[in-house]
Amino acid sequence: MRPTYMKPIGVGIVGCGGIVLQNHVPGLALCPAARLTALCDADAAVLARAAQHTGVAATFSDYHALLAHPGVDAVIIATPNFVHAPIAQAAIAAGKHVLCEKPIAMNHAEAKGMAEAAERAGVRHMTAFTYRFVPAMRYMAHLVRAGAIGQPYHFRSCRLQDWGTRAVGWRQVAKLAGSGELGDMLSHRIDYAHLLVGPIRRLVADDRRFHDVRDGQVSDLEDWVAILAEFENHRASGVLESTKVATGRGEGARSQDYCEINGTEGSLVFQLERPLELQVTKKGESVLRTVPLPEEFLKWPGSPRDPRVGDPAFTFRYDQDFEFIQAIVEQRPCVPSFVDGARAQAVMDAAGVSIREKRWVEVPA
Ligand SMILES: NC(=O)c1ccc[n+]([C@@H]2O[C@H](COP(=O)([O-])OP(=O)(O)OC[C@H]3O[C@@H](n4cnc5c(N)ncnc54)[C@H](O)[C@@H]3O)[C@@H](O)[C@H]2O)c1
């Protein structure tokens, strides 16, 4: 444990848009060992709003200036995807610990470069695969590891949202986002599939763009993506689907977000609508039973968060920042790290090749 006389870990945030106010500011507020010390955004209005919201006085339009601020020990990167890698590399070169939003880079080479640079520099590195912190998803991973379903046969995930034709800003522009639904939502599920079943060995993928124009703005990225995967682990199968155009299915935490795993001994089902329970069944049974989560899974180990306060479909997200700060305090690797981010990126790259070339693709080890 960190001695109480040590100074707080100063955190600077680069990119102060939607996800920072929703996840990172309340997450950092939970961390007694951290203090938010500096903010950076390229958009003056966004920066002013974040400064007012947080009371942080040190504000910058250029991330190099934030990195030079003496009060910054660690950085959270929450910009559009195309600038994640250069900002992370500059932060690592300046000796800062880095929590980077997903997808951490535009391709696997960039992501691997970030993981290697962070390891060489000896700084903590973390990928914001936020759904790792959903209590029921953590319990599901625990049960799989403990052998509750035996040998996995199938992993299945289905993310159905209805974003209609509304503009989604940089998310609909290939040179800013890298990919559409693949990086935006499916990257989370690729990471979760890795956690539950292990590495994906090969895959075939497809995508669709149903709207070339969103609210009058050109979109050159996919609205729907699906991957059919084979895992290294006993050739278990994976079926992963994600869409922004499932009409009438709602959006965010109130839309369909479903994961299922079937194994030789049983099956487990998760839905984000019910983040504090799992559905389970085992060999010899034929119906799902709902089980509440054991107390120790309601929050991340050690998190000061009261799991009974707030909307459980949102509050789990705060534990992510706690894990980042705690890993710095305890001088241990973050979970999940840039290595996990780079592994997911290798699968995303392989999916891109499969979509373009219409064939099965091996994922590099
Ligand atoms: N982990 C999750 O569940 C989750 C959820 C939503 C978004 N995200 C990720 O978070 C990141 C940000 O998403 P968002 O929804 O907050 O986007 P946003 O558009 O609301 O915010 C991004 C901000 O970055 C700023 N910016 C752009 N270039 C910059 C630069 N060079 N220097 C400083 N600031 C710059 C923009 O002005 C903008 O204010 C993306 O990578 C996205 O994929 C993750």
C-alpha cells in the first residue's frame, strides 16, 4: 500500500469529450491516490466545459504542453483514434504512465509499438476495455476459468444498437477512426473473447455500410460487422456481431448487449441490461437459471466504490480508472494492458483483410 505521506499521482487528460466526462472524471474522483491536474483538448469550447466541470486550472490546446507540465505523472488519452499512438508514444517518451481509450491504435503495428515502448520505458500501460469491469462479465470470466462450463465449444456476442442515420462525427470517418463498428464496439468483445477462450487463431469477417451519409455528412465506415472465428483453444468457435442500425433496439447501456459461452459442462449468458446477474445452466438441465453475483464481484477488488450507489449499468466504468491508479501505486501491470489492446488490434487487422479479400485469414500469433 502507498504510504499516506506520498504525493498524489497527478493525472493529465488529453481529449476531454464525451467519454471523459462520463467515465474518467468520476472514476478518478474515486481514487484517493490520484489528482486530476491538467486538461488538454484541441477544441477550445470542449476544454472550457471540462475545466469548468472539474475545476482544473491547467489547460492546454497542445498535448506536448500538457506532457511538459510538472504536475502530470500519468496520462489518459481519450481523443479520436488516429492520434492515440502519437500521443501515447510522446507520453511514454516523457516517462508518463498511460491509460489509452480503445481501440488503442489504427493498426496492429502501431499498437504493438506502443506496448513495446511502454515496456521498455517501464511505465504502466492500460487499454480502456471498459467492459472488463462489468461485474457479471468478470464473474462469467471467473466461472469459465474455474472450469464451470468445462471445455468451451462456442463464444457468442451480439451488440445491437439503433443509432439510425444520425451523424457520429469522427466515428464515421476512416482516416480519423480507422474502422467503424469493428473498432467502436466489437473491439471490446474481441478482447472479452480472448479473456474467456484465449487467442483467436483464424477468422472470416464481413461488414456493411447502410448509410453513406449521416445527417448530411459523408460516412466511409461500416455500420455493421460480424466475425466467425476459430480459437486456438480446441478449435472452439466464435460468432461476434455488432451493429449501429438495429432499428428500434435503443442505444448504449439500454440496448441489446449479449454474450454467451457454451462448454462441455454448461453454459453462461450475460446481458448488460442486468449487469449484476448471470444466467447459467449445466449439463442435464434445459433452462437458464438467473443467479445473483457474489458480493466480491460487485466491484473491482479494492475499489472504494459503493456498488449500491448509482446506476449499475454505468458505475462499473469508474473502476477502470481505479485499476489504472492502483497499478501505478502497486508498481504492477495494469489489467487490461496495451498487450491486450494490441492482441485485439491484430484480430481487427485480420478482419479488415478478410473483408477486403473475402477469405479466411490467420491471425498472427
Ligand atoms: N471505453 C469505452 O467504453 C469508450 C466509450 C466511448 C468512447 N471511447 C473511446 O474514447 C475516445 C474518445 O471518444 P469520445 O466519444 O469521448 O469522443 P469525443 O469526440 O466526444 O471527444 C474527443 C475529444 O478529443 C479532442 N481532440 C481531437 N484531437 C485532439 C488532439 N490532437 N489533442 C487534444 N484533443 C484532441 C476533440 O476535440 C474532442 O473533444 C475514442 O477512442 C473512443 O473510441 C471508449
